[in-house]
Amino acid sequence: MYINAEGLEFRAINEAIRASGGDITLAGCSGQRFICAGMSDVCVTIKGVPGNALGAYLNGAEITVDGNAQDAVGDTMNGGSIIVRGNIGDAAGYAMRGGCIFVKGDAGYRAGIHMKAYKEKVPVMVIGGAAGSFLGEYQAGGLIMVLGLGIGGKRVVGDFPCTGMHGGKMILRSDCRDIRFPGQVTVRPASAEDMQEIKKYVAEYCRLFGADEKQVMDSPFTIVTPDSSNPYKRLYAAN
Amino acid sequence: MVKEGKVRIPSGCAIAAVISKEGERMTGEKIMNAMKPMHDRSNGLGGGFAAYGIYPEYKDLYAFHMFFDSRDTRKKCEAFLKERFEVVKGELIPTRKIPEITDEPIIWRYFVTPLKSVLADLQLDEKEFVARTVMKINTETEGAYVFSSGKNMGTFKAVGFPEDVGRFYRLDEYEGYGWTAHGRYPTNTPGWWGGAHPFTLLDYSVVHNGEISSYDANRRFIEMFGYKCTLQTDTEVITYILDYLVRRQGLTLEEAADVIAAPFWSSIDSKTDEYEKQKLTYLRTVFPSLLVTGPFSVVLGFDGGLMALNDRLKLRSMVVGEKGDRVFIASEEAAIRVMEPDAENVYAPAGGEPVIVKVKEGRY
């Protein structure tokens, strides 16, 4: 099914997607927000620039963006997948609690802010390029992985990563010597066991975007986790 | 209506800009269209544009764009202007009647040059004299408001959605080398014609998306230097801060950006370049009251260029792209793609990282 988004506002687009169902190509997007919000069982390929909060509350649908996406991709998504063949804006995966986001290029500020996990719900975000500052701010669960591919001399992540992190895991493809982490996280090189997990996601990234798996794996990886399950226990009151 | 100070209204905003580094003039059509995909960022309570290079035939004269509430106010104001300026031309700003824009004030423009005798008498340089006159009219003349006062540039603003405001002012009929635009979603103050963006002083214009939390600290400091913040809006204070730092203190734009979006002390401490470290420490120490905190993304327009800047935490979005000699800036990439579908090097500058674009010398 082909839907031309030109001149349509977001409500009309989402209604057309729901009415059609199945495999959809949505062309001519120009900043319409909330595309596919809350949807479960469609598979949508987007051309043009989708607006903010793409796939918010996504509940199992599959979205592929052929270029860049704007802010708050996958805001509070619960399940499904969002694949972006370009860069994404700020606050991607905001409070995400399930499903996965794969980005070929860079992410803006605050990717994975307040990601969380519960039982079998473990969200995953893989960023192929570099991530901006405040990566994984207040991260409470799930996995954030940044590969730093094609970023030249730039750092794999900007300033203040993991600020307020108290759950989940972050994996950075770098020795991270040039990155400052806050006091309440543990930063260590990846173990053999970690590498097995990393390989799984790198393989998926390479399958989606066509990078060379061997080359991507041939690099130091750093694992960041919070020091304890409740590092802020005594921050405000000695209870 | 209830004006600022009497009512608080909750928030968004959209900004966009385009400039030709070769000084090639473009009509306002592109920038008007750029605001369309960002329609939902505004709520119809304010839209506006700043255009640079639009009055080449009067390029040595200050172009005052003014709102009046009545013919009497206009007459009174004209008499006041004539005491201080040679008024070369005064005329209604042409508008197009459209149903989306209503309740317009009387909108005029004047091309003026300060009287030499008055300048000599007051021992003021020309720009300072013009700035003081604008402040005087805006604070002392009830019902009159100067909303643009630069040379070879002009702002156009109203209550309405930006794309409608552009049509109302017939911006498709103007040609400029640089344009900025704003769609307003007022946060703390009511939407009225004077309160729309851009805010300007001389050739500086500011469009702003955000809500700064340092407003009162900034205002208290800047008002010591003769600026009058009449509108209780953060954008106005940002305009005056930039005028103060760049025109009056002689800072470069980069230095001004390091004052208003100063890096954290921890970031300054970790700098390895000793000169850079000392410079940043100096600027933060000398101008602590001009640090602007809270979310903002702004575009400053000036004679021959523009500067885009995010707050240091980057709490608002801003994207930059380019194609040939054109540079595009907007709150959303979709707006850039409307202006130039094949824009290249599209990226989001880091918080506190100024993007400064200048037109080639001699081309504007």
C-alpha cells in the first residue's frame, strides 16, 4: 500500500495507515508528528522527513525511515522496531520500555533518557555513529549501544553521559579514555561474555545497514553500569 | 486586553533562517513556506520575519517600522521624530487584507537619518542616539511602538500564524540576502503585535524558541545600561544583551556566545588549551549576570550575517544545513527540506556552539 503524505496532517496520515494495515510505504513526509503512534501490527517505510515523536508509544509495529528522523523518536515505545537509515534528533527513545531502535548515523542529545525495563521488556537502542551529550540520562533499564562508526576524530559520545543512571547497561565502541563519567557508574572493558552479547547486536546492525561485521567488532568496547541498584538512596535523606 | 505582567500563558515556538553568503537576494516566499511544516509549534498568537538587504535604495537611512494605535499618536510621534531626524520618507507599510489577520494597528515605516546638529549637541554616536530614541518612544509614547530600526533591513510581525503574517505583509514582494522567521506559542506573556518576534534594536534582530529562567537576573543587569525591558519577554532581553556585548563592549560574536551560553565550570576546567581556558574564565567572571539559563534556541540577525545558538544544555532543537552559498537553520529538519530539498551537511550544532554565517564583504 502506498500513501502520499503531502499536504496531510498527522491525524489523516495515521488514519490512512490504520485503515490500510499490512505493508505500507509512506512518501512525502514533511514534519508531521506522531506517525504510527501506539500502533501494533503494521510495517511502514517512510520517505521524506517524519516529524517529532515518530512511533511514540509504539506497540509492536515496524517502522523504517529512509533518511533522517527528528526529535523524540520512539518516545515511551513499548514494543516493535524503528530503523533509521540516517541520523536522529534529540531525546530518541525517551522513556522507552520495550522494542528496539537502530540508527545508522548519529543521535542528538539525551538519547535513551529514562529508558527502563521490566521483566521480559528490555528495550535496545543501537546508534551507529556518535551520540550527543547526556546519553542515557537517568537510564533505569535496557541497553544503549553506540558504535562510533565514521565519526573521524570525534568522541563516541558528548559530555555528561550516564548522568543519573541507575539501571540498565551502556556499551560504547571505544576505550573511552577521552570521556568523563559520573561517580556512580562502573566503567570497564568488555569481557568475553559481553562480546557475545555485543556480536548479536553488531550483526543485526550490519545486516540492516550493510557495514562489515568483522571490522566493527575489531575494536575495544567499554561497558558502563550503575554501581548498585539504588545509587541515589542517600542523596536527599539519610533513610 | 490583559497585557504582560497581568497574565501568564503556557508554551513551543518555531524558528527558521536562510542566508546567501554571496549576498544574492531571495524573496520571502521560501522562508514563509519553511514555517508551514512547523505550524503546530505555534498557536496563532504571533508570527514574524526579519529581512536583511530589502531596502537597497535607502541603505544609508535607518528604517523605522512602527505600530500606532491612532492617527493622533502617529502625528504626535512624527512631530517628535522630525525634531531629531531628517525624515526622508514616511509611508504606510503595504499589507494584504486576509481573513486570518485581523485587528491590525496602523503600520508605518520611516526612512530617517539623525540631524547632525542634534548629534553634536548630545555628543553621541549615531547608533547610540538611534537606540536611545527607540527606547524613549517605546517607553514614553503610549500607543506607539518602534518594532524595527536598522539600516537596509526590516522586521514584519503580527498576531497570527507566521505563514499568514508573511502573506499579510506581502513578503513575497521583498528581496533580501538574509531572512529569519518565527512562529510564536507565547509562554508567559499575551500575544499582541508588539510582543511577536523578531525583537530588534538597530540592525540586530532575535528570534527565539524557549523560555529562559535567568530573565530577571539578566534584566536587572542590562537595565543599568539604559536598556528598558518593556515587554517582560526573554527575547527582548536577549536582544539587548547581544547589543550590549557586541556593539557597546566590542566583543566578537563568538565571545558573546561564550558569555550567554557559557560552558560549565567543569567543562572549562577540563580544557587543555590554556588560552581558551583563561578566556572562558575571564568572560564568565566579568559577565556573570549575562549568563542565560534555561532552554533556548535563537537566531540573531545582523547587518551582513546571522548567528544561531542553543543553550548550553541544548534543551531546544535546532538544525543547520547548506547548499551552495545558502545556509539554512530551523527548529526542524523538515523546514530546511522545504527550503532546499537537497540540503547538504544537515547537522545539529552542540549546545552553546554558535553557528556564525557572514555574507562576503562588499556583497551586502
